[in-house]
Amino acid sequence: ADRRAAAEDVLLVVSELVTNACLHAEGPDELFLACDNKVIRVEVSDRGAGQPAPRTPHRAGRPGGHGMFIVQRLCLDWGVVRASGEAGKTVWAELGAPA
């Protein structure tokens, strides 16, 4: 299977991570994008204490909770890195680099 992401997928993941920072923290502090031949990495940092997670079980008809489910479906991997010694976190996601 081709694991390269479409540009629309990358845009959707960026949008979901930024939206989560707006909804659950005081907005994003930083958006970082990096790309090599294989992977595009998206990082969104905020000062929130929450832990993003896909809502399980996922119910398509219910409002809310879809963002991280979408991220999980589109990405090769994703995770959360806590800021050391202070409030905040960086949520990162990696997708197959677009062709």
C-alpha cells in the first residue's frame, strides 16, 4: 500500500491539532513542520495539561471527539511529549511524505 499522504491529509491533520490546542488549551504556541523523503512531521505545542486521545468507542454521529480519531487514521504514528518542568505539551504526528 502507498503510505504517502495527500496534501489534503496533511492539511487536515494540521487543522485538527491546531483546533485541539484552541479548544483544550489556550491556543497553540508553535506549529512546526518538517519533511524528508519519507515522512512529514507536524508538531503543535501548547500550554494545556490535557492528554489528547481518540474517543473510544468512536461514534461517527456524535459531535466532538473526532479529531484525534482522524489523526490516528491518517498518520503513520502520533504522540504527546510533555514540556519538561512546566505546563504544556507538544502533540506530534507523522504522515508519509506527499509525492
